[in-house]
Amino acid sequence: MLDFFKFQPRLPGLKEFPMESYSVECSLDRLVLGVDNIRCDVRLSPGFCQTTAKLAGLLIERETGIWTRSEKKRVAALAREQERFHESYTEIITDAVNKARAAKEIQIDFLAQIAIISMLHDEIRKQYDILIGYCKTAIRRSDLAHNEDNKEVLKLKENLAHVLSIRETVQRTVGLELCGYFREIRESDIRELREAVFGQDLPFLFDLLANPIVHMDHPDDDHFMIEAYDICLGRRVEDPDRYDMMLGLMRNIFAYLDMEETAPIAWSLDRRRRRMAAAEPSGDEETKKFQLQRLDGWIKHPQNIDLLLNRDLAKKQYQAMKREKADKDTLHHQRQRMKNQRLLMGYFFQQFSRTGLLERISASYEMQSLYRDFCPPLVPQQILQYLIAPRSRKQVKSRLKRLKKLYGKTFNLWPLNRKVVQMERLGKRKKRAYLIRFLRAFCQYHRDYCCFQVYREAAERINLVTDKKIIALSKTNRTLYEFLLPHEQEVGEKPILNHTVIKADLRGSTDITHQMNERGLNPASYFSLNFFDPITDILAEYDAQKVFIEGDAIILTIFEHEDTPRGWYSVARACGMAINMLMIINRYNKKSQAYQLPILELGIGICHRASPPTFLFDGDNRIMISPAINLADRLSGCHKSIRRIISKNVSPFNLFVFQGATDEEMEKTADDLMLRYNINGIELNEAGFRKLCQEIDLKEFYGDIPDLQLEKVRLFTGKFPTKSGRYQRLVLREAEVPAVNPEDLSQLYFTHRKYYEVCTSPTLYKFTKQLMNP
């Protein structure tokens, strides 16, 4: 009964130790997607890719011992390509950092680093395939030559078998060596540049260069796990040391130790209750996710295992402190840590013993000295099972007996049987050492595997483009990220900032064509000489380009490019272009009337879009896609019913806009439901008018114009420069859109909406000129 009240020590919590956390923060979510709308388009320097391929090919030949060139040439080539690789990688990464700085977006730098590793991964595999092809060609050439030297043919076939058998190992070795060059360059040449621009580099991206899993096609291979990580995890459903089972156990242990107060060591009921609470995190999904990230951050830091469990290391540190005559508080703190480590080791030892994991962990290390003698034909997992599971020994013996003839030797099982006896005598001290060794290795593997998963997800979001057509399409649409060498940088057209579309629609072109055909005249040449050709002649003056031409309409656009402020007059020049188009039509109409030819009538719509358009390619033809084209088409239209009602327009204005739908109908849709009268008129959308106010100084007039019998008119006027430097005046009218009855245009009320007409009346221009110069 007295033992019940005896003091029971509690397990030390994680707060007793200066735990370090490892986090992976690498995202590409702020970057624009490429032409497939799924991945980011990246173009890496062709010169750098070629240098990488050559160096990877030379290193593969060195590792396999299968050379495609003479010894003298291979030594010189290897040194030359290593130097080029160093220089070109430095220039590529510098270009990436500078572009990320210019865009104020660090994810561009992440993108370049992930893309380079992905390219490296692909090039190594391509070069290995080339070497395999070289070996197969040599065999075929020898067969075709009817070579009687069987030894040479046999050697060629042995070379091929050798190259195929060591593929994964060589690819990993070459990949890590090339990434080692990356690490050296980033540590020496560009470390200061990156830190000056973005601060400390991400540990994840730096550690990724030493991550062997990145270069493996089968990262769960037993031989790879033992050689690279010093562990051998199970893969069967019943194996308690599977990766996911081990991770779950580690999370539960760390969660239990992270509780506010751990349970007394000897109170099993309290400990069981707290352990269950730790295994099931409370709170909502976001809280649980945060808790798991916190636990994983500790597990991904292998040094935490030594901090928590390695009492021998702490003892050496304590002795060093005593030799250096550390103060009493420091020594006391170290002694307390050693005491806590002893308690935690007991807890970990108990957790891994009761689940059978400690026996498997010990066997995985005990077998490392002899498993290569039996693998192949066996695999390491079978050796491990032989040591810990008596039932599996009969199956292993039977398999080795069957394969004795195939391998031409007898497999002596005495070393395995002796190892079984040794494991039965294994002491606790050695088991504790194996446990620390395993946990440290598992944390390292877990960290690298999580980093690999993040890298793979990022790499899947990257499209390494090499096709010229895709490059041109992506570049035109401003979705291409290019990382090039200095001599590969192209001095081309600046990126488009925004654009303005002009749509000119001929009225009654079908009737005109019919009339001219009836009279035996050529309508095609008539439209060409009186409309299309004269407009083409003035495109350069306004820096306009043709987008589309059909029989009765023409669509033009004016772009504004980065770093070209002298050309940032797209709306003003579009308005001036439209006025000039109507002047051309009027001039040719006078000539047509003299010869009794049909006259032309236009409706022009101008729409500005504060963003670049998108493009696609039909062969070498670039086709522009933009919502501004559709809206300009609406602005240039004229409803036939409205034209019948307004049969004679005596006003100096040529554009009238009405609302024929109710306000509720207008609010329900983003479509343009307005009714328009547009005969030789020019309508500018509201966004275009706002842009025009930024481009030039517009003077406003509001009042009556008695000479034109106009009341309460709001006009805006200003001048803009054409591309040649000539200045042209604009006059615009702002008017409210009235709600009307569509049947007779009887006015119901004025809406809050406005429309803008680019005026062409000479009288109005004369009036505004006098207004500006009284």
C-alpha cells in the first residue's frame, strides 16, 4: 500500500529539449500557367542542356567502364565539359535570380531550380539509353561481320548485360555527382547574390541536390535503402516496419511526449489514456493538419534523435564541458538532460519491443555484414525473415537449393545460422545503439522522401518546352519562363501590356454586292479600292495592325508594349484611326456619287482591354484572341428596327444608344443588351474612355451650343501624337443612356449608364477649337 504513494517520475516532454524543426516551403502557385493551362512553360538554355547531356554521357561511360572514345580524348573532354557545365550553370541561375528580382517573385527562382533538376533527370536517362544503344549496335555489327572470335562477341554481350544490371546505381551516382557540382556553385559563386536579393536560401532546395531518391526509378529497393539510408523497411501488409506504420508510430510517440504533462512512468492506466489521446488529435481539420506538420517537422530533423536518446554522445559532451571548466549551471543542465535521455530511451525501447519492431531493427543491422553473399538470388527482406522467423527458414533453404544449378554454386547457410544464435544473445546496450541508429536513419529517409514528393509535384507542374511552335505560342501569350545564357538572350518585341481593338463594319454590303452584280460591276474591286486598300495605307501612321478581314468588316488592333512610353496612346490613336477611316469613306463616296456607284456607310466600335490578348498559331500565322473583339463588334452594330425609326438624322452626332430591356434584365447578364443607332458613328467603351483620360489632357465642356441647336451637351477634347509625330485633335461626347420603349423609342427615364461617341462633325471641331482659343 505504501508503494502507491511512492514518488513516480514522469517522462520528460519534448519541451525539455531544444528541438529543431525542418519545413518544406516550395510552391509555384503564383506563377502563370502555360499554353496547356495545366503546367508552367519553361525553356532552359539549349546550350546548357547540351553541355549537361555531354557531361552526363561522359560520367555514365566512366561509371560503366564502357567508353565510346579513346582514353586521350575522354580525359580532355571530361575536363572541358566540367568547366563549361560550371560556367553555364552559374549564368543560368544568375539569370533566374535576376528575373525573379525584376518580377519581385521568388517562385521564379524556385521554378528554375526545379526545372534544372528535372532536365538533369531526363538527360541522364537519355544518355544511358544512348549507351545501351551503342552496346546493341556493336553486337549487331559483330554478328553481321560473321566474326569468328567468339570471345569478342561474348565480351560485347557481357558489357550489355553489365550496363543493364547496374543502371539504377549508375544513374544515381551520376545524378548525385552533377547535383554536387550544383551545390558547390551555389555555395561559392551565387550564394551572396541570392542572399542579397531574397535572404537565406531554402534548406529544402539545397538538400534536394543531395537527395538520392530523386535519381531513383525504384526508391523502395532494398539494396538502395540499405546503401543510401542504412535501413531496410518492410513492404508486406503484415510487416510492422512498413514506412507508413513507422511514421504513424513516431507521430504517436512525439505527440504523446508533446502533451502538456506526460504520465508517470509506472502508472500504466494513465499512460494508456494519454497515449490514446495523443494518437487521435483533437480539433478541426486545419488544427489536425497543423499538429501533423509540427510533429513531422521534428521527425524530419535527424539530429533530434541524438538530442533525445543518445546518452553516450551527451556523456562525451559533459566530459568535454568539465575539461573546459564550464559553470555549475551548465553542467547541471547537461546532467539533467542525460537523466531525461535515460528515461526517454526506456520509453522508446519499451514501445519498439512490445510491437516486435526492435527485433526486426536488430536483425536488419546484423544481416548487413553477410546479406550480399546471398543476394541475389535472395533479397534482403528474405534474409531478415530468416533471422527472425523460424517458419521462413525452410522456404529460404528450398529456394537456394532450387537455384544452386542456375548460379553454379552451393550457398552455405552456416553464417546465417550462426547469426541467429548471435541475435539470441544480443544485449540491451547493442539493441539501444541499433534503435538510435535506425531512428536517425528513418528520420533522414522520411525527410528525403517528403522532399522528393514535393519536388515531384512541382516537376509535374513544369513543361520543359523545346518545340519551336510551342515556344513561340507561349512567348507570344507571355506565359513562357526562359532561363538562358547571355548570348542566347533575344532582343525582340517587348511584352504587350494592353491593347485596343477597332471594328469597322460596312452597312448593307450584301445589297451593294447584289446591285453591282446586277449592273455587271465588280463588287470585290470596289470594296478593295474604296475601303480596304486606303485603310491599309494609314495603319503605320497610327501603329495599328490587321487582325481579321472579311467581305464587309475589318478588325484592327493597337498594342502597348513594356518600356515604350512613346507608344502608350493606343486609345487616342484608335480614335484618330477611326476618324480617318470615316474621312476616307466620305471622300470616296463623293467620287462614287459622281459615277452613280453605291455609297458606303460604316459603324465603328472601339474597345480597350487593360491586359494583353492571347494568341494561337495556324502554321506561321498568329491569330489573336480577345474579349475586346466581341465587344467592339457589339459597339459597331446598328439595329435595323432603330434605323427604321431614325430614318433621317439631322443631328451632328451619328451614334445613339438606348436601353430597351428592364434594369432587372440588365443586371442578370454581363451581355450587352443595348439598342444602337450607328451610321458613320464611332463608339468607345467606358474602359477606353478612362484610358484616354490617362493618355492625353482632355478639356471638358458642358452647356448649350446654339449654332447647332444643342442643349446640355458634355464634350471632351484634346490632342494626341500619331506615330510620325503629327498631332491630331479629338472631340468626344458623353451621353446618358435613356431607357426607352423598343417599339417607338419613346423615352421612359434616364439610366445611370453612359456611352461615348468619337465625334466627326466639322462644325463641332470648329466650335471646340474656338472654345480652346477664345
